[in-house]
Amino acid sequence: MAWEYRADARRALQDLKAEGYHPVALENSPRAVPLDDHRWAERVCLVVGNEVAGVSPPLLEACRDQVSIPMRGVKDSLNVAVAFGIAAHRAASVLAGRAALSAGLLLALVMQGLGSHPAAATGNEAPSFPRTLEKVWYRTASGRSAGDLTITPDTLEFFGKKRSFSIPFSAISMISLGKMQGDLNNDWVVLALDQGETRELVGIRDGRKLGYGQRTEDMAEVILTAARRYAWAQFRAPPEFEAYSELDHVFAMGVPRGWSSYHHELVSVGSAVVWGTVVFTPRELTTATGPPASDDETKRDRALAQIQSGELTAWVVHRMEAVGGMSCDGFSDKAQRTLGSWIANDPFFAEPFQIDEPPRFESTTLGPCAALRLLARSGTGGEDPLLDLRVGSHNGMAILVGLRSTAARYATDVELFARALATFEFAVARP
């Protein structure tokens, strides 16, 4: 059988259409008709897509007809090569019957990005939108269901048997990868939605346990690609900032372009890095002399030496498990005393400051939640270190975000820090 490789599937389809072939997409979608019910043209071009993400929207739009393979039972997807074989056999059988009365049989095939990552589903091109991910599970405060998810430049649109709804991207404050209450054994793409003074969490995952659907990680990458492209959620960074958003780190914030990050004692819960410390600085945390650090303890000590001396401005984000009295609504007196003990014993915050007992907190906000603010100084000189710390909590996680500066630099540093805090979001791993 003659075959030809073409890097651009859309151009290949255009050329086949110019030669008189009728494109038919093999796709499990609302538009598709059962294989046996389709009336096949004399010249057929079967279009099959990526095993994870399916046929891309531009190719679907170029196909006037779509067909699907009827299936029974729980599993309703097949390996793409098997699916093509079934469809090709059906088309060939129909056309061969006509060929007894006519000149012959012409069957072409466009195979798009087989086995590739969804971000490369059309050769080296990034995903195009609108894009539909089929057979996903989703969970909201009102229940859970399964259906299809269409991603457009403006919305996420869910189409399910039980219910359908859409979420404008303007309402999504953060996208992360973690767990959902009631299903801690599976990874979910977690969407944090701003609903006025409240926050709702929506979870999306694959259906592999039931034998179908794309991988949750692949779904997340497609959603994040759209978010980056159209500046949704945590990617709405101010000018001269870039979004820091490790998918599994359950927090996001805008950071000045060119800044470096240092990670310390990160602890994972499933696929989400829930606890630990991330430090942001204008330049990398290194020492002027001595060989490169070869172990975590030495790296930490060198980092702490620069941070505690006030040599560098530093933003410190520390996550830990919340205790009783800590919530998005605020902190009880007992919780505030516990916070004081935490801060006094944390080397990234405490040294060389004097923390009052109990701490003198002010009320503020952090992300969507009520929070506390603590200002601490080590002396009165212009070069003396200064700490400006915010503390919030949400669904079992306490998060501390601090600016380490000096009295002389504080006015400039706090202005930049305030712009970053305005972008700060966090979504927990176990909502």
C-alpha cells in the first residue's frame, strides 16, 4: 500500500479534498452518526486523531461528516488503530458493493498525531481552541457527573447526561493538580472559582478506572495551555511580572521577571506538593566563595545566611498543615498563639527578629481569605532586617507569605511585594 508522511495534517486534508475525496472524521462526539448509518461517498478520506485528545477542532471543522463506532458496556473507546480498522472495513465493504457496478474503490486516510502528547496533537503545533476533551469526570459542590469538556478562549463548557454548565474563565482564580474530597486515590485538576465572598472548587479528572478517557495530566496540560495563552486564572500577571505556578504546588503568584526561586523541604501528598518553603529573590541564592553546595543542609545554610543578613530582598512562601481555629474566615486567639510559636521557631522568618508573645497581628486578606499581618524589626538602623508577614488558611492548609527586607529598602520593596500579593492565589490539595 502506498503511503506518504505529511507534517501538516490540515494541508494534507485540503489537498485530498481538492482531489475529490470526502473527509469523514472518526470521532465520538454529539455530531457523529453511527458507522452503519452513514452514507459513504465514492471517494472517502477517513480522519482519525490523537488517542488522548482526539481529532483537533480545525480538522473537525474541515470534515462535514463525523462517524462513531457503537459500543456496549462500560468501555466506549478503542485503540485508534483498531477503530480505524473497523471504520475502514465498513467503508470498504459498502464501497466495494457499489464497485461491482462502477469503476473501483478509493479510500484515503489522514492519521493525526497518533500517540503524541495533546500539546503536539498537530505535529509541532500547540493545541488550538475551541477544543473538546471527551468523557471526563467532574465534581462540584452540587454533585458529580461525567461528560465532555469543551475549552474555548472564554469558557469551560461541560456537557453531561445529568447536567451541563459553563464556567467563564474570568471566574477562575487558580488551576492546580491535587485531590478532591471523597476521592483521594485519584489526581484531579482543581479549579478555584471566585463566587463573591465565597470560593467554590470544581474538580476534573479522567475515567481510566472505568476504561476510558484521557490522562488527567494531559487534560491539565491542555487547560493550562489555554490559560497561559489567554491569560486566565493565575496567569493574569501584572506588567513586568510573570506567573509562578508549579501545577502541583497549590499556590500561585506573580513574580518580577528574572527573579529566582529556591525550594526547601517540599513534602508531597499524592501528586501535590502541599507543605514546604519556596523563596523568591532578585538573584540566585549562592555564596561569593567556596565550592558549590552538594547537600540540602549546606544549601539551606547558605541560603539562610544571605536571607537573614538582609543582603538580598526575599519573598518567602511557607505551607504547613493547619490546626484548630485556622480557616478562611480567620484565626482564633489560640490559633494566633500557635502561629506565634511557629514563626518564632522558623529560621526563614524568625532570625534575627524579636517576635512578641503573643504576636501583635493586624487584620488583612490573602487571596480569597481573611488573614493576619505581622511586622517585625531587628533594630532601628537603616540596614537592619525587617519582616512583613501575611498568614492565611484554607481547607486544612496554613500558608505564610513574608517579605524580608531592610529598613532602608522597605518602602521600595513593599510596593513590589504588594503588587505580588494582589495576584496571590492558593488552592488546596484536599478540598
